[in-house]
Amino acid sequence: MARDPIDPVELVALGAAGVTVVGGLGAAVAFARDSSPQLQGGLLGVAFLAFALALGLWAVRAMPGGTAVEEREPLASAPADRRAAVAGFERGERVLGRRGVLISMLGLGAATIGGALLVPIRALGPNPGRKLLRTPWRRGRRLVTDDGRPIRPEDLAVDGVLTVFPEGDQSPGDAQTLLIRLPDGVDRPRAGRQGWSVQGCVAYSKVCTHAGCPVGLYEADSRRLVCPCHQSLFEVTDGARPSFGPATRSLPQLPLGLDEDGHLVARGDFSDPVGPGWWGLSS
Ligand code: FES
């Protein structure tokens, strides 16, 4: 059986589908190798363009076109028409068989692009699990300055403030804490937090609950902490409750105690997760 001459347009469509596969795979490999975003985006763009070209050519050439008219009379086809129909069907079978390769290639191109688009999900990083809910503070861990010096309550003047860290982990991360010594009788601890201060010393997370800036300014006159980023104010004598600005959540409090040498230690982790308020919490 003689084969139809190969249609050059179909060849172009087939080639474009091949370029789609190469472009999609290239984008995935470029992402895996940490190549530049320009290269990743360029390859993905080439894949999309080639896919569009292949689909367009396939639609123009492979899909039936023109106007179809169904004659009502005569109802029975003439023998010559039937022979012509059979011949046309057989010819169509051959054409469809060849176009099956093109359709498969288009399907492969679509799957490749889909796979390339899924690969960047890896960029979301590892599942943090419960790490975001905990800090290095543990029961019995000493409070130390950034140079590792442990602290006694009397080292701090009344209305003095000091940034402290868990001993052995002085990196300024989620554990950075403000230690403030309040005058006697001004602190109004939250229910269940009686005994969390030692000789007027209270400790709150230094990470702002609005957007995570370090809450580094303490106004001794009003006993407020000020976040310099968007001016949220936190009432230190009232559980570091936000009283102004965009922050809606109190700064988490660290329960304090003393070790046998009279140094300040934590009696556990913070009262709440530290940092921005995307936890859906309010307190
Ligand atoms: S980060 Fe503190 S107020 Fe915005």
C-alpha cells in the first residue's frame, strides 16, 4: 500500500512538540542545578511557545475543516460513490495512523511542561514540622549576654534592659529575649504567670509579633517597648500587650527562675510561638 507523502506542516508540528519536550526537561534540569532564573524562565518559555505552535499546526492540519453539507437525495449512494468513500476511508486510516505519532508527541510535550512546572515545588524547602513552634529555651537553661556572660538579677539596674540568649546559643534568632528589671509592685502578671518574674526581672521575646523586627527600644518612663519598624507599642507591665500600631499579639513571655548560683535561668520555653502573627493566635 502506497504511503501518502509526508506533509511538511505535520513535520514542523512534530518538531515543535519535540522542542516542547526538550524545553520542559531543560527547565526542570536547570532548576535542579540551581541555574539562573533567566535560563529556567527562558527554557520554560521556549517549551510553551513550541507547544502552542505544535497545537496550532495540529489543529489546522489534522482537524476537519470547511463546510459539511449532507445531501438528502438520493438516499442510496451510487456504487461509484461508495467505492470512493471506501477508498477515502482507507486513505484516512493511513493519515490518522501517522498523526497518532503527532498526537502522542503533543501529549508527551504537555506532560513534560506539567512536570517542569511541578519541579519548583521543591523550592518551598523542607517541612519545618514543629520547629516554628519552639525555640532553644529549655527548663534550667541560663540567660547569658551575647558574649556568654550569665546574669544575676542585681546585675541589671531598675528599669534597665538587656538582650539575652540561651547559654550556648547566642545566635540572634528566635530565642533573642529582652530582660527588663521593673520596680517592685508595677508588674501585673497574666493569670497563670505569677512567679514568672524574679526580683522584678521579666523576660519577653525580642521578635515583634507584627513582622518580626527586633523590638529594641524600651521607654522607661512609660514602661513600653517600641518596635522601630512600624511603631507598635507593647505594655511591659501588662504582659507586653500591644497598645498601639499594627501588632495584634502580645510578645511571648519567658518564665524565669534562679539556679543554685543565683543566675537567671529559663523555666521553660516562651508562653507562645514567637514572631509574626500568622499563627492565627491572639493573646
Ligand atoms: S515589625 Fe514591629 S511593628 Fe511592624
